[in-house]
Amino acid sequence: MLEQRIQQHFIDSADLKYQAGPLLGKPISQAMQALLACMTSGGKILACGAGVSGLLAVQFAAQFVGRFERDRPGLGAIALPFDAIDPAADTSEAGDPDRFARQVRALGQGGDVLLALSASGQSAAVLAALEAAHARDMTVVALLGNASGGGASSNPGGAVARALRETDVQICVPHERAARIHEVHLLVLHCLCDGVDAQLLGEQEGSI
């Protein structure tokens, strides 16, 4: 029974990625171009995530500053400190909704990009960070989902999606289970790192 349950996790994850690929290809490409424009103009990326998504933000920043799959000069990215175990972090009831916004106001500048992750699309902390980024004339790339249970079609991306501007980029995973959304968000971040590297360094022989 346990092995069958494990196999179902693999099947569900693979199915979602297969279905989401055609839907998310265009916004991922747009996000890539936003990150590339930021890098080539001397800007930086501020990455933040609500709760567990903050761990993905940290991984992204590490791969941008360090390396993804190829050696290259470091790219400017900062993961904003967070509380991964706050059970309300990815909700509208976050204990400290200004935690990311304070850092964006202190560190963000025009031309920078805020990369914000929220599996529910309802995080008060991410929403406040987005508003602070707009006040700093920053572009926002938002990785969202529907983990709040509102339905994938009824309110895709939640309150965060509604606050985005036309110049921002929304990448919303059409699913209600946070674990599945996090898995696709990780793949999206890998696509972004790979795409920026390919644009800066050229295509690598034997790569996709």
C-alpha cells in the first residue's frame, strides 16, 4: 500500500508538469526576459517566498549568485529572510505581513526585479512586498498557485495575481495542492536559471 501511494505521488507530479508545460511556457519565457533585462542593465533580483516557498527562493538566489549548471560570473540575487515554519505565512493572516516589504523598501531600486512565490496566491507578506516593489518602480515576477482551495478557475493566483500590473509576469500553477505547486515552481526556477544562462553564455552542446 505504501509503495502504491509513493508511485501515485510520482504519477500526479508528472501529470501536472505535463499539463502545465504548454500553459506556462509563454509566461516563463516572459519572466526569463525580465530577469535578463535586469541583469544586463546592472540590476538585481530580490527573491522571497511565503513559508516553504522561501526555501525555493533561497535555492534560486544560490544558483544565480553561484552557478546553475555552468561556471559563470555571479549574478545579483538576494533571498529575503523568512520564517519557513510559520503556518500562516502563505495566507492573508500572516503574523508579520510587512517582513518582505521592509526589505524591499530598504534594498530595492528601479530596474530591479522582485521574484515572489506563493503557492496560495493569498500571502499577505508577498502582497505587501509586491506593493513595495511597485513603489520602487520594480518589475514583479510572481510564481503562484491555488493552494488556498478556492478552485483553479475561480480565483487563479489569488489576491497577489489581482495586484499585478501589466508590466509584471504571472506564472500560476493550475492546482490546489501546495506540494504539487512547489514541485512545479522548482521546475520553473530551473527553467529561469537555464534560460538566463543560455542567453548570456550561449547554448551548451548537448543541452536541451
